[in-house]
Amino acid sequence: MNMFRILALLAVSGAILSAQAVGEEPQPIEASVTASSWETVKHGGFRDFPPELTLDGDFHPHSSWRAEGEGVWIQYEISGEQLPEKIGLQFFKGSERRYSFEIQTSKTGKEGDWSATSGKLESSGSATDWEFFELPGESSNFIRIVGYGNSSEKFPEWTNIVEVAFE
């Protein structure tokens, strides 16, 4: 698995935060990423949207992970000793759509060893930038986002994440 850079933003209090409130330079954290599935041209998709695109620092909608279905997931393995306390998400059309998802953590990354950090969460549907969510409990090297779709009338089965950051 290739290693990719993730932006780590300095901790700021509050459950959902705007990255604009952070005034210091982001620090990199090493991580690898995988997903249960993603949209591909080979299977009739608009273009390829693999999970690596959530770590490329490109905020264009064409550089995102997109997957269709209830319970699709994207997973990050954090390397090193600095483990995150929050996850920042930028959703495709985040100012128009509310996304339903769950955040899970694991110390091993093995199936059956995942625990939900909370029940289903929902994005605001009004964010034009980052939305941050707490990663409560013990620090874990593995973080998984399980998608349950969005509020779009045309594409409600899709989970579309443009960028991910950890702090």
C-alpha cells in the first residue's frame, strides 16, 4: 500500500469546526488508504474516483472518492506515534447536501475489530469548507468512514468525499 500525505491541523475546540479558524501551517501525517469500492470508468462511471484522491491536497470535485451503496467505506491507517483526535471531511457539494455516515476506529484494522465512535452522523449540508468530527475514546491507528448516502434527490445512494484531514 502506498503512503500518502494527510494534512494535520492544529487542535481547536468544538465538535464541528471550520479549517479557516486554524491560523497555523498544517503539519503532515503519514497514512495509507483503501476502500470497499469506488466509481470507475471501467464499470460505467463518469471517471475513476479511487480513495487516494482524498489525500492529494486537490479540492476540485473531480479529485474525490465516490462510492455507491449503503455501508460503503474508506479506511485510513495512520503511521507513526502521533494519532489524531479529530477527522476533517470535505464533502462533494457539502453546501447543498447532507451526508449520513459513521466513523469507526480499530487498533488492528482487522474485520470484527472495529468500533463505532458514535452513532450515525450527518454533515451540516451548509459547509463550504472542512467539517471536523471528534474521534472519541482511545487513539487508534485505523479510522474508517462508513457512508450511508446523502440528501440529493438525484444521487442519494452516493458517498462523495473530496478531502480528508486529521488533527
